[in-house]
Amino acid sequence: MENDYYQEILEIKLPRWNELPEIDLYMEQVIQLVDRATSPFKVNDSKNKLITSSMVHNYVKHDYILSPVKKKYDRRHLARLIIITILKQSFELPTIHQGILKQIDQGDYRLAYDHFCEQLEDTIRTLVISLNDGNITINRTDDKYLTVQMATITLASKLITEKTLK
């Protein structure tokens, strides 16, 4: 892997709960925000969008996200959409939904979302640094977060694999 890619991937940072807008957003604003937040995690270089308004409508239809209130979306919607948009590159939507529900059951939206962000960033850093050192070591997390850890390892591995094939 090239050093530029190492540096690029090490700088990836998702917005935390308190960095998401406090005001509710309309669909176009949601798409822009989620697209901007998730674009560094795009696994392949296809021209396909990771998120569109049609996708969001389908997520609402299948209860993967809550229905908007007066066509507006809040932080809970944004957090779920960011997670879904990133993970759908490696997992089926029902699996992602089940994982989100499991994490929310163990805490609140804010904690679950921020933990996902931290776990994904830590996993990517750990894998990149370990690959550079020639020895991959990942410390096991608490049992209640094992699902998140395994999901982020899968996504990070896929992301790194795709980038190294170029």
C-alpha cells in the first residue's frame, strides 16, 4: 500500500453525535450531509451514489429508520443513515438493522452512534498500522460491543482490500 493511502485512511473521521445538526433537516440536506460524511468509506470507485432520496424512502418503508416528522429528519435519522450507508457495502440491510437495534437496546442513540464511530476509526487505524508493522493484532472489546467490533473489522478489511487492488 502506498504511504498516501495510509495517511488518507488514517485521517478518516466520522462526525460525532454532538457534531450533527441540532436542527431538523429536509431530504436534500440529509443526502448532502450523509454523502459528505460517508464518502471516505466508499469501498469501490463506481459512480453509484451511496445514498439517494429513493434509498432513504425505502429505509423508512422497511422501518430501518424512523419516519420523518413533517418531512424533516433529526439526529437519530442522520446517525442511522450514516451507519447504514457505510455498512451496507458489507452487510445486508436486515442484518444492519438488527445490529443497530441491539446497540440501541444497550444504551441510547448518542452512545451507540458515537461508539460505532470510535470503533470504526480505531479498527481502521489498528489495521493500517498493523499492516505497516507486519503484525495484525486487534484487542477484543467488551462483549456488549462485539457485534460492532466484528462489523467494523469486516468493513475496514474490505475497504483496505479494495484500495490495495488499485
